[in-house]
Amino acid sequence: MILDPQGDIQYNTTVYPHPPQNDDEKALRSINDLCSRFSIEAIAVGNGTAGRETMDVLKKNPLPGNPEIFLVNENGASIYSASDLAREEFPDYDITVRGAISIGRRLMDPLAELVKIDPKSIGVGQYQHDVNQRLLQDSLNKTISSCVNLVGVNINTASKHLLQHISGLGNTLAQNIVEHRRENGPFKDRQSILTVTRLGAKAFEQCAGFLRIRDGHNPLDNTAVHPESYAIVHQMARDLNCKIDELINSPEKRKGIEPGRYVNEKFGLPTLKDILSELEKPGLDPRGKAKVFEFHSGIKTIEDLEIGMQVPGLVTNNTKFGAFVNIGVKQDGLIHISQMGGNDLHLDDQIMVKILEIDVPRKRINLKFLEAL
């Protein structure tokens, strides 16, 4: 499955590196060809059935362009792929292709993809099936709105379902943005958002500050600075005899700005301080850069484990009594809260753990947290 930078499908095919076909050489040739043809930058592998084995196949030989290979949590992907929403998005593809698209998009923009899934199908939390579902959905919506207000969304990758959480955008305008992007390519600047069907000046005023455009014509389009404030930032740059990108990238130049000089009837001192604060962290993403993760090479099944082993793992779930960790076998291990050492663990944290107990018949693995990776 090949996705373009906007998350739209470019090409799909099927390879068979695992039993019963076991044709990993042909699979690798096909993948090599695709990497060359499409200049692949990253590969997403679902962490479900044969995920670990697929990672091993991909790492057998260097791939053209040396794309990074990531293991992606696919919880809820099968639910999404069989949903009415997936059929609406991809009416011409079957559920296996829809699921692959979802996994690839989760690597690109997780929030934009996960908002499409019923929260109790994501597999996170302890009692999500037992709580009031309306309250659970309300809580999820508030969390999404909080994320949107904190970091904004990339208009060139965001799904319709994420866009409709933006102030000023509802279901119709969000759909119009996605269709405009599909027909005309990525947005290059915020002003071009006004060319979206039925998106007028009032909606633009409300939504523009939350919509980010990376690598666009204007570096301010990747900040929370609203277009109505651009003129002041340009004036600051002129006064310092520099360009906008220099102003954003140079803390020393920003230190030379006295915000009180730019106070006027429209912009007060608090607004100007907010503008300078936003220039310090353009395109802020609290997740940081995605990190490639590798399991212990000698562990494939629970039978390979030994008490006392220290192995890397990925946190897959948090509960009140501990955290579950994927260490590369078919079942997750548990770090009981008493073995966390007072540390707070989060989903997808990469950590080192020690194996304390193995119960093969019951398929249970008890772990101890050692350190973050």
C-alpha cells in the first residue's frame, strides 16, 4: 500500500512472504521496486498477526532510499475497515486494503486516523466497555478539541473527522477541504483555503489559526499566528532587517523585539506576547520525532523467554493495576504497579523490562520496569 504525503492511496498490491506461500524473495523484489518507483520515506507495519515476521523480512536487505521501518499499533483497524465510514471513504477497495490504509495513516497522523474509531474499539484503558458510552465519547471529543487547540492540525493530512473539530468547520466544510485537497493537491498557503467551496471569510477567520501548512510559501502558516496578525510580524522582521524565517529561527533576534512598540487599537500587549510565544515554537508537536523500535532478535515466542532476561518493549495499555507491554511474542506482558518503581508509563513508550515470571500454559508474563529507551 503506497500513500502520498497527504495520505491518499497511490498504489496497492499484495505480497506473500509468509506461510503457506513463503515467497519472501519475490516479496522483497516487489518491495524494492516500489521503494524505487515511489521514493518511499517510511514503512508502517501493523503489530498484529505476522507483524514481527514482516519486520524481519523487510530488514533482510537494505531497501532503496533506506526508508525507516515502524511497527504501528493496529488496534481497531479491522473494526474501522468494516465500518460504514470506511466504505464511504474507500468504496472501491475491500476491507484488507482499507485496513492497510488506516495503518499507514496512523504513522503519518495518528490523531487524524484514530478519531474515526469508536473509543471502546481502540483497546486502551481498563473499563471502557463498562462506562457510560455517551460520557466516554464526550470525553474523547474534549481531548481531541484540546489537542487541536494546543498544536493545530496539518490541513494537508488531516481527515474529515479531525477537521470537523476545528472552530468554524462542520461536517460539510471538512468534507469540502478533503475533496479540494484530493482534486487540487496540497494547500500551499492559508489564503488558498478561501478557495474551498462554501468556506467564506467568517469561517476562515475562525479556523485559520488552527490549520497548519508545513513547507508552504509562508513560514507563518505553520504557526498558530493568525493571518490577521501577519502584518505585525512582517513589521517586526523589517525593523530587525531580517526575513520571517530568520525571525522564527533566531532566538537572539526575537530578544530584540520590544512588544510594547507594536501596541495599537487592534492588538494589545497580551496578544503581542502570544504572537512572540508562538514564534518560539512553530509547528510544535508534543510527540517529538517518531523513533524506530526493535525487539530482542532472539525472542519470537513465549517459549524463548527466560526469567531474568532484560528485553526492550512497547507499552500497549495502561490500567490502574499496571501496564501491558509488547516484548515481541504473541501475548503482552504485565508490569504490575508494584514493579514500576513509581514511574508513569504512557502508550507507545519504548522501555527496557526484566522478565520476572513466565507461565506458559496460561500465557502470562510478569515484568519489571527498568528504564526508558
